[in-house]
Amino acid sequence: MEELLTSHFADERGDPLMVVGTTVPRADARGHVTGRTQFYEDVTFPGMLHLKMVRSTRHHALIRAVDTAPAMAVPGVVRVLTHKDVPANWYTILRLIGVEPNDEPVLPEDRVLFLGEQICAVLAETPAAAAEGAAAVVVDYEDLPAVFDVEEALRPETPAIKPHGKNHFVYEGHHCRRIRFGDVEKGFAAADRIFEHRYQSSPIEHAPTETTGCIVKPEGSGRFTVHSNTQALFFTLDNMALILGLPFGKLRLVGGTVGGGFGGKVDVIVEPIATLAAMLTGRPVKYAYTRAEEMQVSSPRAAERIYIRDGVMNDGRIVARKVTLYVDAGAYSRHTPYGTTKAAAHMPGPYSIPNVHVDAHCVYTNRTPSSAMRGFGVTIGDFALEVQMDRIAEALGIDPFELRLINAYRDGDTKAHRKTVEGAALIEVVQEAARITGRGLPRRFQAMSSLTRETAHG
Amino acid sequence: MKQSPTKPSVVSLEVNGSPAHVMVAPGATLLAALRDGLGLNGTRKGCESGTCGACTVHLDGEATMACLCLVETLDDARVDTIEGLATSPEALHPIQEAFLEKFATQCGFCTAGMIMAAAALLAREPNPSREDVIVAISGNVCRCTGYEAIIEAILHAAAVMRRAGVSRAA
Amino acid sequence: MARLRGRGMASVNYPTGMNLGGDPSQALIHATTTGNFVITLSSVDLGQGLKTIMGQIAAETLGIPYDNVMVDTADTDTGPHCMGTFASRATHRVGNAVIMAAREAREVMMQVAADELEVDAEDLTGDGKGRIHVKGSPEKGIGLVDLALAAHFKHGRTISGRGIFMKPKSDVDPETGAMDPDSAQAHACTVAEVEVDDETGEVSVLKLTNVYEVGRAMNPAMVHQQIVGGAWMGISHALYETTEPYYPDRAHGPLDFAEYLMPGPGDLAEMRSAVIERPAKNGPYGAKGIGEMTANSPIPAIANAIYDACGVRCDEMPITPEKVLRGLDALRGRAG
């Protein structure tokens, strides 16, 4: 169990608590160890149909034709849904708050933008029949040039893969989310040393042990009950209602017990099409991702490419930080425009740097659309920032703990996004980590506190 | 009219100590038979390819992934699932108690498979080393806990069972 | 051929709540006539333990035992609106909503108790064990079941409450990026010790030492779960995980757990962690949330430890054996 270090901020903690702060048994554990916890797939209904999605085998292509007749000839196949069946064929979070452009079709009308994109949905009596039916569908593609690299996607000569004509999200007229704080060029000019490096990650999958899925049941009342492992019931309901053209009150979402989410069950991908199938057939419908679909088709954490240019004084103070960040949104926006803003807000890290310049781009490429994952907008940024700090520490001959403490933000400082720091505790976690690992810090660093910025004389 | 070529057949198993007859489609897995045929949902479906262990059951006493077994080949086999582990509704198995005590569950989806893998280990090795436990659960993926609490729970359960002089054929 | 050891550190912060706000959550509480309280939500438990924590918060605010509280979630017909479980928002937002609802319920509860005991409500306290009694006179009191029955059948009053927490949505200045992104910031520092096999490029994480500042550790055992599970995921991200091993080329994308590598139970690091609490003024009992931050500081700490061990600076995640070996080759090439 963790040691609770109570010497810090002691006067900010009030009266002792009775229940909060104590270890009580988990409310859900007994169900887990007996196998009785009910996940969405543990319900079943008579007459339930199984949905298997036909998926693109191309990275970027026009759809010339889709022949679903061979699927209908497979015994057990009941119906195939295409884009023509979808009442309002757009999925985008941004619709709910009135931000355009509509960017992702529920089922594509004329083209696919990533390998594995859903094309049409086969409904059958058994999973095997649905899979056989899906395999029988013939799609006639005409390949288009595919873009895979974020910086290449932004070059003017690279064709736009999106109908609105740009391979990036537009932030109020700008091609990126911007932070402009102070004057980085002045900061660089005044700096003793410049450090400029590039950092890169690749997409990462949530890989929960329970895959994404839902079961939809038409009710006698004319409503639909959706058993789902979504992380956000009302968000799912609202999106579904818009896509299906249903009054919101016709939908009921049931769930709340999920076998691992990590951000991978926030997007509304399986519920609308499964409910459409239930509406059109009058039967319960299950749409569950296979593990292979969960791995390669469900949205991953975005790959990011981050350039950091720092102006640093020999005493360790970082006086200017310029971050150029590319988030690989993949084929569709999903939550990435939001996540890119969050990534910009997170810069320049928990440090008070007087001059900060950030350009954070949300870039479209022909790959599986990325979306939220544990640490959205932050995790990869932290990798880049803290490796950069390590480089600076080594080059200046400054202890890595001390470099953090020199630059750490304190209460009352102004962050690059102009919010005032409060509740800071970076200094304290660094001090304690140093102490616990046997790194004895010099007195002036031990005396530092998040509560005040020490004077020049320490 | 389309003729379905897939006529189901009946497979007879002993499940958690009782006879069970379940109708299955050709090529059905033991996992499908347990969940869809018998309503035993504690055996979870995580990958259907034998790479996650969430569907671990005991087949004739051996820890086995139910998604890899063609149930039509299992006539008269003895199958034990998580539902049969506790001796009674009130009395949990020591491994189940240990998972509670050691906070070895988070989302719970891997838990039944982990416990069944552990139960098979403790049935044949009442005094496992940490390495033995690691090997026994190496086919079970957990995405939440980081495994340490699970290992502790299994070792603790083994100690409890040894003290109680209990030697359980799980 | 050698196994080289190294140490590296990283320090980070983490924002609480959906970026820019606009993510409210509601909670409802009612007392049954059998001495229990039901919290009704539409919030989702991903396994991080929301159901447990909300029960604790309600019990604390009501002054009753945790065992008397039931959490009922999630159904959009019966549970009031919740934005969802993400962005480390649930403990903070839903927790605050539960506190508000519990306070309203508690006020009614205390008033009914006051009427039953013929005292003023301010003279009463809950003992945390199921009894409301006069402060200093525990024998003059009433149990929760009797209280609930009295409220419902005798006084005609509902012991129930409603709660909501909302941080209003704000906008970003498009030119400067000025914004109010979060409700609080949590903090972490990780020191990693690794061992690099300079023949295979494999990296073993030997030990992680973590210090977390989380506002309030709501349930120490569950904080431990997030720290250990998150650190494991951090190791996994740093060294193993990718859906595109040759990014930006899409070839050889893994399809199952045999191909998507993560550390197994035999690949665990020794962990030692400590927790600091600096309560957030706007958090439920000061909580800032911990679900996401715990994977973040281990990743660069490991990268920095690898550099310390063998001189290979890896700027690209995941830091695979191939990348380490290429780095070592480059160093040896340079050395002639």
C-alpha cells in the first residue's frame, strides 16, 4: 500500500473523514469473482440477429459498386443495410454542439478513407451466417492515392482526402490550435543554449479484454433498449437519435458495467447501425467487435509527432519553448479536434516558462481514425517533454531533479494558456521522489515550495 | 426456400457436476455452448482465438480455453466453470475470497479466467512458487491491474488452503 | 555482452475534467424504508471503481455506514444525465453531484430525526454506524430504519436529494490559446530503474518509484490499484504497444494478443509509491482523480533510464529491442 506523505499541505486538509479516505471493499468485486457480474453480452433475446460488417480492404478508394445479392443468397442472411438505409448518415460529435463540418458517414456513400472502414452491414440468424454473408459481398473499388504521413498530408501539393478540401481541422480560421504567450523569438535570442528535437509515437490500442459491442431490443412500446458497453450513455443516445431521426425519448441506453474502457468505448459506432437494423427488421440485433476489429478498426490513441525547440539559460531556466505538434487523427475527426486542443493546453508541461509558442495540428490521413485514450492529449506530450528535459539536464550538467525544480510552476504563476496556477504540487512530488530514491538534494532545492516562488537569494 | 446446411446436434456434458445436454451448431465452440446454450456467462468471450484466456474453464480437470474446443468432440466430458467453484452460495472458494481481500479485480472481465487458471494450478500444486503462479496465469490477459495483486491473491489462497488442510480438486 | 543498468526520472501534471468544461453530471439519492440509501446515476464504471467511490462519498456526506449505500447505474430512463466516464472527470463531477444530493437528503433526514426526538436538528449527529443521536448523548437517538419508516409513514416526508455539478463551458481564444482547460491539476514523479541487454536490445524495467499528488486518496486500496495498473500500462506503452509497428506504414498490424505485445505477469517491475494530498478546492473532499495520470510519468522515466543505461536516446515510442540495438550499433559505429 502507498505511504501517505502527510507533511505536505497539512493545513489544507480539514477534519478527519469517516468513510472517504478509508479502504472499503469494492462494491463490484463479489460479482467479478463469482462470474455473476453482468456485462452487455450476457443478455440474450429470442430471435436475435447477428450483425457482421463488410469492411474496406483498401486504404483510400472510390466505391464504384457494392453487390449485396451474393450475401442475400447465403442461408440465414436476412438483410443487408447500406448507406441508403441510414436516415441521417453522419456521425460526428461536433454536430451535437453545432460545429461543422460533418465529417464521418455512418456508412460511406461513395468512398472509403481507411482500411477496415465499415461499408455495409449483413444481418443473419447466426454469427457464422453473418460472417459468410459479409465475405460474399462484392465491392468494386477504384483506388485513390493514400496519405499516411502527417507532415506529408499538410503539404500543399498533397491532395485533400476530405470532402471539405483540407487535410487538417480548422480552428476558427487557423490551421492549428495556437498558444501564443510572450515572444519565443526574443527568448531564443536571449538564451544561452538552444535544444531542438523531434519525438514520435505510433498508434496504441486500448485492447480492453471486453470488446466493443451492443445488443438492441425493440420493445412493445415502440421504443428501443440498447444494452451497450459505452463509456457515455447519454452521449451515445444523443448521437443515435440524430443519426436515426428518432425522437430522443424512443431510445433507452442500459449499461454502466464495462470490461475495460480506457477511452475506447466513447465513440458512437456500433449502436446506431445495430439500432437501425432493429428498427428495420423488428428483431433484436447484436453487433459485437471481434478481437481483430477491436485491434485494427476501433479507434486507437493517435500517433503524434512533436517538435520541441527550447531556449535555455546555463543555470537551467527554460526561457522559451516552441512546440509544433501533429496529431494523426486518421480518416475522421471523432474526438481529435478536442484532444488536440487539450494537447496544446498541456504545453509546456508543469513549468513556468515566460515565452511559449504552440502550434497543434489535427491532421487527417488514410488510417483508422484515432480518438480518446487514457491520457488523451497528454500522454505522448509528456513523453516528449520529459525526454527533452532529460536532454537539457545532461547537456547543462544539471541534476534532472533540480532542473525540474528550477522550472516548476508555483501557485500564482501564469500558465501559457493564461490560467493562474493554483493547487500546484510538482515541487513536492519531485522532492519526495528524490528523497525516496536516495538522491539528497541541496538545501536550496529542499526548501522550495509550490506555495511561493522563492526570492533570488533562495 | 433456402435450406440451412447446418443442422444442430446435441452434446452431452457434465457441467459443474451435473449432466447438461446442449444443442449446438456444427463447429460450435465449448465457449458458445456454455454461454449461448447453457446461459453460463461467467466464462467470458475476449478474443475467440485463444490469446486472452478470459474463457478459461476446466476440461476433465485441466485448465483449457473454451474458445479453442470444438464442443462436438467433447461428448461426456467433464467441464467446470467459475459458476461451480464456490461450494455453496454463501461460501466462496478460497481463491475467490483471496481475490476480494487482495483487491485483485478492477473491471472484472479477466477475473473468472484467472481464477479458473489458478484453481487448476492449486489443485495439482498446493505450494506453488511465485514463478509457478506466473506460468499458470501467463495465458490470461489483464489490462487493468498490472497482475501483481492477482499473483498475491493466488499465493495467499494457496497458503490459506494449505493451512486449512484443504486439498481441492477444483 | 552486458546487462547495463540505468536510472531516469520524469515529472508531470494531469488535468481534471473534460477540456474547457461543459460536462455536467447529475445524481439522485433516496432513502428506502429499509434503512438504505440508493444513489441513482447514469454514470459508467469501467472497472476503475466509480460505484464504490460514489458509495463512499454518499456515506461520508450522509454520516451513515458505507454498507447502507447502494449505487444504481446505468440506465438513461432512471439515471439523470451524466456526460460520461473519461477525461478523469467521474470522481470529480459525479462525486460533487453526489455530495450535493446527499446534503439535501441529509437535511431532511436530520429534520425528521429532530422531530422524532423532539430536539433541534443542529443538536444531532450521525455516528457513522447507522444511528442519528443527540451530540454527546448517544442513548438519545434513532436508527436509520426507524427514521426512514417514520419519515415515510408518519411525517409524509421524502428523505431524498438532487445534485448536479457543472463547470460551465468556455472557449479558447483562437489567436492566443487563452483558455480555462481544467478544474484541477494532479501531479506525479516517477523514477525508473531499467536493465538493458546490449545483445538483444531487450529492456527490463526493474523498479519504479512513484510519488503522486492526487488531491485526496478516496480509497487507498483503489488508489493503489490505479497506480500499479497505470504503471504497468506505462511500461507497456514505453516498450511494447503499437497497432502499426512500422508507422506510418500500416504493414504487420497486430490482430490479437499474440501479436499485440504487453508485459505479462513475468515481466513486472518492483514498485514503490507514495501519495501526497493537496485537496482541490472544487473537488469532492478535495479529490482530483487519478485514472489517467498513472500511465504517463513512467513512460519518459523509462526512456531516460535507457539512455542512462546504455547511451541510446530513443525519441520514438515504443522503444523496441530493434530500436535499442540500432542505437547501440550507431554508438559503436561512431566509436569506430
